[in-house]
Amino acid sequence: METTPAGPRRQEPIAVRARYVFPVSSEPIEGAYVVVRDGRIVDVCTTRPGVDRVIDLDDSLLLPALVNGHAHLEFSDRTEPIGCPRMPFVDWIRAVVGERRSHDRSGRSSAHAIRIRGLAECRASGTAVIGEIATRPWPESADECGDDPAPIVVFREILGADPAAIGALRSVAADHLAGRLPADWIAGLSPHAPYTVGLSLVEDLCRMAATRNAPVAMHIAESPEEGMFLRDRSGPFRTLLEELGAWHPEAWRGGIRAIDYLRALAIADRALVIHGNFLERDEIEFISERRDRISVVHCPRTHAFFGWSAHPVRAMHARGIRVALGTDSRASNPDLSLFADARRLVHRCPDLSPKVVLRMATLHGAEALGRGSRWGSIERGKRALFARIRMSERHRAADPHALIWESEGAASLFDPSRAT
């Protein structure tokens, strides 16, 4: 007689109760229970469910795990940003190049440890999903991922404009998209920026990504110097490229703008515009008309580090553009807490409601990265990994969303299946 092998044993359901539960997809619920089983949310209710185990987080707010739409984990060993606040952006890029070359000389083992350190820091501050820009293959081995509970979207960075190297760069991109990643991870491409990658290569990479339904992320309109370089191939970026031996005039025809690169990104099925600090009105409108496929990732504390003028996040929100949040890296940010970046945005833009900023830090990021069906909100069927914020009894607010950002506490990642 044949027997059917037993499948994995199902876990017993667990209920988690919090002072407020923030589903994001609906209004906050006071004193709610979230029922989870086998790593998934099975119910959200206001009365005690019929389960044997209830974890009472009465002093806490329970949010979906946060989503970091843009990170460079390669700099996670730094204890402070590179350079100093408000330094010229191109001077900072020059210093970053030096830092990267130092990392390259230190070898793989160092790079491995630095990425793991950054990943752990993100997790410790309440972040689950990360859009990571990888300058080298990642992961390079199975042990580099450990038992990480959440996905990473690994955007392989493509950087270079030498016509003799274009074929090799295309091969790097194709190999990354065809490679094997851990379960629930996603491969994407990241042509670095308009001053390091020519428009024709960006178009090729976006077509390549579209054939595999892979996301594309690109730094666009990050600084005023970028616009100068695109317009007439002059300015600080031209000088820097010449210094580095990376100036290839045939790669940039001049007389173009950020919108030309946005048109290239629109070829992909899903694209992320990183920063977008200096997008002009017609460029914002272009993204708005394609907001189902193109998102923007704003990095509030990196923006503040450079002392940029106000980010057009308000105009983007008014036009219905999906704006996610990112930490960028420790090269321009004191830490990798996405929660701290979101809190800064609330304080710098009081006309953006706390509810909107919560969505930017969760569901908008998940949707931008193509993970909205599993992450970003507390709903049935989604992953049961949460951000927890401890409160004190003195905290009161007419709008529960304000409690999230008024608390002195930090967010931490909460996994009910591992709670003791």
C-alpha cells in the first residue's frame, strides 16, 4: 500500500493584540487582534479570537513591516557619512568613488560582512523589504542570506559609458536577471545615473528588464549639476569624468534632460526614480501619467544632508504619484532606520498627513518594488512580520497616526512566530 509523505506540520494560530493596529489599507483599529498562522495573516478582529495563545502588546502600535525602497548596503560599516553636510555634491561623489575603490581592494570577505551588518541594522529598526543597489553580485553564496525572513529586491548596478565596454555591461545585466536568487528575492537592474550611463544603454537595459518583468531603478534629477551636464555636457560632472578617465563624449549627445531618461524607464514594466529632487513640472506630469508603473523614492535625511531645496514630494502626492521612502546609505545618512527617515519627513512637511507618510513607508514601497501582494499592509494573506513601536500612557492624539511619529521610541521588527 502506498503512503503519502507527511507535509510540514502546520503551526497553531497565534493572536497578537496591540494598543492600535494600523492596517494601512484601512483605518487604525484600537485594541485589535491580528491572527497569524504559518507566517501569514489570517484575520484582523476587534474581539478576542478563539486561539490558545495571545501575545499582548498593550503598550505598542503595530504597523506592517517597513519597506526601504532604496539602499546601498555596501557602506554599512561607516560610523558617519562621507564628507560633511552641504558639501558640493560632485565632491561627495568623488569621495564615494574613493571609498568604493578601497572596498574593492579589501576583498570579498569584507564586502560580505558589511552587507550583512547593514541588513541586520535595517531589520533591527523595523524594516523587512529592501530595494538594494548591488555594485557586485549578491548574494555571492548561500550562507550570505542566512535565514532572512523577508525578500530583497537586488538591483544590479550598471555603471559605465565606454563604448568598448557596453557589450560586457549588457552581459552583466543579463547574467544577473538570469541568475538564481534565494526564494522570494527579486532581481532588478539599476543603470546608475544619467552622468554615468548613456541614454542608449539605459534604453537597452529597460528593454531587457521588460522581457523578464524585472524592475529598474535609476538615480535621476538628484542634483542641479546633473541638469547642467545633460544640457551641454559641461560642469563639475564633466570635470570629474575626465579626472577618472571615464569621459566618453560619444555616450552623451547633449541637449537632453531628465525627461529623456524617464522615457527610457517607461519602457520597463516597473521603474523607480530614485531621489527626483530637481524634477521639473513636465517631468512630474510625465510620471503622474504613468504612475501605475513608475514610482519615486525619496530619501529625506540624505536630502537634508546635502541641503537641497524643498523636495517636490508635495507636488508628486498632489498628482497621485506613488512616493516611497528610502534610507540611501550610511555614506549620506547617520543610520539605516527607515522609521527615522519617515519621521523626519513628517516634521519637515507638516502639510503631509501622518497617514500619507505611513503609506509611503509601507504600502507605497511594497508596490513600487512589486511586493504589494505580500507586504506593505496588515491584511489577510499577507506576510505576518510587523514593525512595533512601544508607547507610554502619556501619549494621546486625536489622530492615531500622529502617535506613530510623536513617540520618542523607535520601530523594531516583530515576528510573532519567534516571540517568547
